[in-house]
Amino acid sequence: MKVLNIFLCVMFIVFAGLQYNDPDPYIWMPIYLYAATFCWLASRGRFYRKWYIAGMLVYLVYATYKFFDQNGVEDWFTLHHAENLAETMKATKPWIEETREFFGLFICIGALGINYIYSKWKKA
């Protein structure tokens, strides 16, 4: 778990750094740095289950918004036939940015969820 959490921490820090040129870095940098912080703490053997739940709930609410938002994941899937999101790194169409952000939130939820489950298993 230690190696996985260090990898996730570094990955989330890189993700946060890539948000520097994003139109809304003030939202996305804290989102990724929150996940990075708790992965780092977990790599040190410190688990904060209440903070994992809080983060996952906030991310889930925001992901739900991103799913149903105009130009969100639902539009990408239904109106644009799940068009390739990785053709270029530049988000030339609005649903590309929204869909990528949706999946970024689910990566964060996954990391916090893994640590939550591991912390419960370790304590038992």
C-alpha cells in the first residue's frame, strides 16, 4: 500500500500542476492536492476515514454535476457518440473538458476509497 500511495500522491501532484493553464485552476488544483495529501498521509501509515468520506462525497456531488451538466458526460456519450477524448491534449470542444474532469474526479474517489477500505481492513 505504501508504494501505491506514493505513486498516487505523485500522480495527483502532477495532475494539479497540469491545471495551471486550465480555465479554473482554483477549483482543480485543490481537488487534486486534497487527494495527494491523503495519499501521502496513508503512505506514512496515517489514515483519516472521516476525511476520506468527506472528500468522496464532495467529489461524487461534483461528478454528478459534471455528468448531467450541459456539455457534460451525458452529452458526450449521447450527442457526440463517445467521441475520442484523447485525440489532442487541447480540449477544443466543451464536452471534452467536462468529461475529462468527470473521470479525474472518479480517479480521486477511487484513491480515497481504496485507502478507506484498507484502513478499515487494517484496523480489524
